[in-house]
Amino acid sequence: MRRTPILTSTLTAIPLALGLLAAPALAQNAEGPTTDPNQVRPGAYVLDPAHGKITWSLSHLGYSTYFGQITDVTGEATLDPKEPAKSRLSVTIRTDSVSGLNPKLDQHLKTPDFFDTRQFPTATFRATSVEPTGPTTARVVGDLTLKGVTKSAAFDATFNQAGISPVDKQYTVGFDGRAVIKRSDFGISAFLPILGDEVTLRLEGEFKAAP
């Protein structure tokens, strides 16, 4: 069958058009989002302060579990998805950002009874080891310094996903975490035992690839 010039041009254009349509999708897939931690870009990251929070909770007189937050958290990480043990994490917490979601309690939490924020304006965590515990989970152990006391502490981290954020177009890696510490280990012993000694920490963090 003899093809007309118009038909020939149309048949030639179809594969080109399909290729152009597929290219953005392929590029997007290359950047994520992915829930496979092995696909995460290795390198340096900085915690997004707008999406890095610590939610704390403890027993209140045995009647309920009381929740609050710490909202001023900065952090840096070096991620190595092929060899997670080589990953590093460093976090600094401004203690005056502690909140019990009640103005009167907020002020009390900043006194020497609890965080003594005037004398100890920051708390820090420096990871010393990262041990995978599952396909998307790891145990992170490090040194926690709180109210001038340094103790070993650990949290269980869960990888959520990584990819280009649709909001700021930056490559982002997201994690959740959970830890349990004893506040008395760090000299915060006010109102024991009627207020719980064990404090549960829920951690949320979105890390942006460093420029």
C-alpha cells in the first residue's frame, strides 16, 4: 500500500509524541516518591524546621495520658542507604519551645522543676549507631544531652518515603520515630511518682537534600 505524505508524517509523529508524553512521567519516577529506602539519594540533609516536631506524653496522676510538643528542632543528617551504619544524625532542640498546650503549664515547664530553659536553653542528640531492623525500619542509638546530663538513648525510626516535594520542589526524605526515656535520668524528677517518669517521644521529620 502506498502511503500518502500526510499518513507517513502522522505515523512518524505518533512515537515521538508518545515519547514526549512519557518523558515527564519517567523523570518523576526517577525522583520518586519512593517507599524503597534503597532508592534514597545518599548525601547530606537538613531538617525542615516547619516539619520537624517532637510530641511528648506521660501519665498524669494515673488518670490520663498528657500530651505536649516541642516545636523548635533543627537537625543535620548524612544518609547512606547502601550502608545505613555509616549514616549520621545530629539534632538540636530549643527547650523554650516546649509546650503543654496550656499557657500556665507552658511557663511551669520552663522552670527548674522541669527543663530550666534559662540555664539549659538547648538539648542535643548525636547518633552513634544506626542498625536496620527491617526493610524500612532502624534502631538509632546516640547520646542525648538534656538539662546538662548526657545519657545513651535510642529511638526506632521508620522510613516513610523520599522524592521531590510537590510543595517546594526539593528532594525530601521523611521519617517517623518513637522513643521512651526516663525523665529522672536527666534530673527532671519533680512530682514523681504521681507524674509519670517514663516519657514517650513521637518524632516526625522531613529532611531536605542539602544544596
